[in-house]
Amino acid sequence: MEGFGLRYQMSGINAAIGLAQLPHFEKTETTRRSLWRAYRRALAGLDRVRLVDVDPDRSVPHLCQVLIPRRDEVHVRMKARGIGVGVHYPPNHLQPAFAEWRRDLPSTEQVGQEILTLPFHQHLTKTDIDQVVTALGQALKTVGAASCARS
């Protein structure tokens, strides 16, 4: 982020899309909660992988994120395998727009170097999740970041 932007209101078309999706919310909610729990179970078998925990009983997860060592190397390996991982929400205080107020926040900076967003949407299957987690375990082994129970 290089500078400050403007606040924009939702467009009419985005509102129409949201209204059209609203009748399907309960199914989406149930599916997302189930998939997030499937990730939690699958990730439990990987060493040095910490799930960014949410309470799926009180929220509807929109991301599934993990904290891992050597994130950037793992990210490259996962992308090379065609797995749509990402990095959401890098620390704000490190963005150029906030340089004037920058200060050291070591915990935030550490998390910023470790956080990886795994593919997560209501059309995933449990098989997809197993494939993502298996690939994550293999990538971690390849970069020397973990010994994994899965392979």
C-alpha cells in the first residue's frame, strides 16, 4: 500500500448479487464450517503447522490460514503445483503508506512472515483439502521446514 485511498460504498450490482445469494446463506454457512473443521483435522497431522484458529460455532470462516516456517519458499512450491495459496493481510505498519508511524512490532512481523492462506471456498471437497494438506506437508519437507506425519 503506497498511499491512502478513498472509501467507496457498495455498488448496486454488488448489492444485487448479495441479495441473490442470501437465500443460500444457510447452506454456505454449514458447508464452510464443515470444510474448516476438515482442514483442522487434516492439518493436525503436520508438524510445525499452526492453524489460525477460529470458532466455527460462532462465526462463518472466510479464510483458512496457517502459520508455517519458511512461508515464502512453501508458497512458491505450492503455487508451482497449481494450488491457490495466498498471503492475506501483511502487517499494516510495514506498508509504505504508514512509514511515518512505523515502529517495531516483533510479534506482528513474525506472524507476517509465517502466515499462509490455504484454498478455501464452499465448492471445495474433503478430497481437495486432503490434497492441499498433503502438498503442504511435502512442500514443508522439501524446504527442510518440518518432518511431517503425512506425505
